[in-house]
Amino acid sequence: MHRSHGHCMTMGTASTMASMVEALGVGLPGNAAYPAVDGRRNVLARMAGRRVVDMVHADQKLSSILTREAFENAIKTLAAIGGSTNAVIHLIAVARRIGVELVLEDFDRLGSEMPCLLNLQPSGKYLMEDFCYAGGLPVVMKEIAQHLHLDAVTANGQTIGQNIADAQNWNTEVIQPLATPFKDKAGIAVLRGNLAPRGAVIKPSAATPALMVHTGRAVVFENSDDFHRRIDDEDLDIDETCVMVLKNCGPKGYPGMAEVGNMPLPPKVLRRGITDMVRISDARMSGTAYGTVVLHTAPEAAAGGPLALVKNGDMVELDVPQRRIHLHVSDEELASRRAAWTAPKPPMDSGYWKLYVDHVLQADEGVDLDFLVGKRGSAVPRDNH
């Protein structure tokens, strides 16, 4: 699949974030798609080192690059490449660190209607190396140039518009034109409802179209250990119409919000030729994963979010076109369940574990530590020796 160590060959989280770095203007043009052993990596590294020195002399600060316009460019590019849902969390966290207000709705408003141009795994069939040879990210950004802030300044001292002006598409099967995209309206969709009042996300480009509107019976797993204990059980009461629900795998609950949201399907279902089911959790999933998977439900179960109240047999409705995720349980019943609910106790209640659980933010806020949010500059402390 790949010719060396050191490079993600699909549009997984690593390649997605490399693309986001370039789209934001922080990385030099072409950086996102070069394979690890490509000689141009060495050239780019030398250029980056020289450019850093020039930036110091020119007093070009990171805050002059990471502007609101840069993040809007990144969100639209994310849709055009069929990027990972993890980018939602990372971009929000980076924006909040630099002092830019970026919220979950921005991804739906700016990117959900954008087409996916890139025929690349897991949404398509080609690999990152093919993307590189086709021209890389500058070609994608040039195709969607009409939707971008072309005057956004980048780390090389040029604007986005200048960086992509000479980009040429060498393979239109890998990077398809905006006029005939690989997938239409494929950007990450933000869902809301009584199951995720602060939002949840789904990646339509990697989902099954027939499941984008679906109502099914919930099969609940209290945590990842419970899931692994029961998923192979032939007596598990589940079929392809059910909705798999995984709790307590969010920022506080796991803790650390692991990539366990793309739950493997039960063997008894797989043997029947079924390859996808609706899955919902407060976890993340790898960018290499695919399926009709709803992630990042906020608030998470461990923080008292409605996901914590779901029981086996409840009916769960997913309606991606209407941006809806709804639990068909009355408000009165949910209130009764909430009154009986107790928060799970962390395995450790001291040290860094406690610091993390007490201060980590929810998925819609970037899963950063709350005391790290905010632009701080580069104060130089007094000598301590």
C-alpha cells in the first residue's frame, strides 16, 4: 500500500491535518501530499528553515496567518478532500488557542454543501501518493478558488491565491473538477437533537446513502469494554436495522476520547453480507474509517449528556438531510432516567488524570484544556536560576 514508513497513504487524520496545515497557510505549498521518502521533503524542510528566519526578521507572527479567513479556507478545503471528522476538533482547538472564534456551526454553514473532489480512500479508491502525483492540495484549492479567501497571507509571505495560481491537475480521475465532482455535498454535517443538544458530526462522503435517513432500535454498550465483551456474542439481540450506541468514550469518559466510534459490526451481521449499520457515540474515529457513524455527541455521556440515558430498545432517528439526531423517548421519561443517573467515577481521582478530567472541554469546544484557551503571546519569564 505504501513504499516506506512515515506516511499515511489514505485521507486519514494524519493526511487530513497535513492538508489543513497547508490550507491554513502555515505549511509551505505542496507539503501536504509528498510521500515521506520523496526528495522534495528535504527541499521543503530546508526552505521552511530559511523561511522561519525570514519571518523573524519581518516580524511575521502566527496570528497574522491564522485568521478567521484562514480557518474558513481550511473548512472548505476539508470538505473538498473528504477529510477526517477529527479535523473538526483540531481546527476548533487551534482557533481557540489563537483567539479566533470558531464553532461547530461554521463547519455545517461553510463546508457541508461543498462537493468532494478527491477520489481517495476511504471515500474513494486512490491513495495519497496518487494525490501527490496529480498535483496535491494546491490543485484542489485552485478548483474551489471561487469559494476561498484568496488574499489570506501564508507562511511563505505570499497569499493563498498566489500559491495556487500555477497549480496544474495531472490526473482528473484522482482530483476531479468542481464542475463534475467525485461526490456532491459531501462536507462534514453537524447534527442536533435531544440526543446531541450541542451537536454531533457525521462524514457523508464515507457513509452509506441508504442509511442517511434511518430509524432503528438502540443496542447499547456502556463503554468500550462492554462493547468488546458482547459484540461477538451470537445471542446478541441485534440485526442490521438496529442502531449501535456506545457511551462513555468521550473526553472525560474514556478518558481521552479514543478512536473507537467506528464500532466493528457483529459477526452474525457481517456473515449475512451487511457492511454498514448506523452507529452513534461520544467517541472519535480514525480518518481511515468509513460507515454511517455519528460521532462527538455533545455533551458526552460521562458529562451527563443525553447519550448517558439511552437504553436498549429505545428508538433512535437519524436524518442527515434535516441535520437531526433524535431519541424517541418522552421528556418526562428522560427526566426520570436523569434523576436515577450517577456520573461514572474516574479510575483515578488525583494527579494529572484529575487535572485532565476536571478541565477538558467537550467535543464542540475542541477537547482542549480550558486553561489553555486564549491567545497568550510569548512572554519571557524572569531568570529562575
